[in-house]
Amino acid sequence: MIKEIYPKEAQEILEQQNQAVLIDVRSTMEFEYVGHPTNAVHVPIKEPPAWGIDEDFVNNVKSAIQQHSSENELALGMPLLMLCRSGARSALAAEMLIKEGYTNVYNILDGFEGDKDESGHRNTINGWRFHDLPWEQS
């Protein structure tokens, strides 16, 4: 079962659990140009121009974690926190990991940029950046 949390809760988990890994599943363009949470591991689930689901996503997560973690092997119970722009792609990513046997998977609701306000702008209502959590930009 996917655990749903908000950005501030995700940051608390990252601060309290050394094994926890934040995985940003947005496209490379979003990750580099819009910005990303500090220390996030980037594993896109979809890329332009086709925006199709990357069938190797789960294997790519395994490889990325092994490169960014002191753990020799990705444990099925390791806390994995999925993040995208608003929470939709990250929910799909979390589902894919759950189907492969991972048991401690979180979807970060509101995502990095959050929902649009009345003017169609993001980062003004909710999301990682709205809450002023650590992030950086390429």
C-alpha cells in the first residue's frame, strides 16, 4: 500500500531516517530547469517527446539508488519517497515499485510545484517549494 504524505512530512522522514531516499520522477527538463529538492535522486518515469512510461523505471530506480547510497543492495523495505510536479506521476511510480515488492513507498502529495492558483500559477498554494524546503536549480 502506498503511503501518502505532504512535503513537510517527507522532509521529516528524510531527516530522521538515514536510509530514506527521495526520488524525483519528473522529466530531465523539469529536474534541471525548474529545480529539485536538495539531494534528490533523479529517475524520470516519462520523458518528452513521447511521454510514455519508461518500462525500465524500476530497474533504473535500483541502479540510481545503488550509485547514491552506501547500501550495497536496494532493500525492499527501504523508505522510498516519490516526488513529481503535483503528485500524479509520483503516484504511478509508487504503484510500479509496490507491484515489484517494495513495501515502504511514499507518494508526496502536492509535489514539487504544487497545484495551480486562480491565475494558473504554481508554487503559491502548496508543494515542496511553497513550503520553503531545501531545493536547488541547475
